[in-house]
Amino acid sequence: MSFIPEEETRGRLTLNLAPMIDFLFLMLVFFATLAVSRVSTRDTDIQLVELIEESGAVTSNANHEQQIVNISITEKGEYKWVTEIRDYPMKDAMALQEELEMQYESGQLPSDKLQTQVLLKIDRHAQWDPILRAVFAIRAAGFEARPVYEPEEGTS
């Protein structure tokens, strides 16, 4: 007669798969996050304007709690509200203004409009009329539009 059951004294022949499943889940989350962030930072429908940076230009990131709204303007002058998940086509510049106002009133954007950056990703071949309509619609909603560009190659 033994105080320890015989099953406990025998060696286990099974492999514990729980840590491996946890690792696979973490890898899935990592790559899903990477894919979503690439979608929000890269917009394949437009080619950004290239500008030469000024020698004394300083970018200010004083407040890190800013909300960023990405809007792209295609070569054909079409507007898209770019989110992490997908792009939402907007009918016209007034639709942009209405969406900004609606999100501000519903509390999705900060109460201080200066903490919201509206980034315009403008195709280099886009006409000026849709660009100006978007800028004025964004200003009419009380926000400041900031164009996004790529630095010219060969400059430092």
C-alpha cells in the first residue's frame, strides 16, 4: 500500500501545448496589428507631392495626446476618409465637413479642436479645386488642415 497514487509516480508522456498556443496567438496579434498599421500609413491610391525641406524647419510634437484624422484626395479629386480598417469614400467637401462636425459633437474627437490634426494626403496630380474645397471645408468645421508630403530624394 502506497500513500502516493501510482499515476503520480509514472512519468508523463504528453506534451503541454498551452504555451505553444499562447505563442501562436501572440504572433497572430502582432501580425494583425502590423497589417492594420501599414494600411493606415500607406495609401496606394495616391502619389504624394515631394518638397524640399527648409533648413531651419522644426516639427512640433508638443502634445502627444493628439487625434489624427487622415483624408486623402485622389488624382480625380475624390475624397476618402482613411481609417485603420478601411477607406470611406466621401461624396464632396461638405460631406468631409459634416463628418468632422458629427465626430466632434459625438465626442470621438477631442473637445479642444487644436488637439485634432487633419492630415491631407494629396495626390501630386490632383487638381487644385478639390484641394481648396477640402481645406475650406475643414477650416469651416473649426479644424486646421495639414498637407502630407514626401521629401524630395537627394536632399538632406
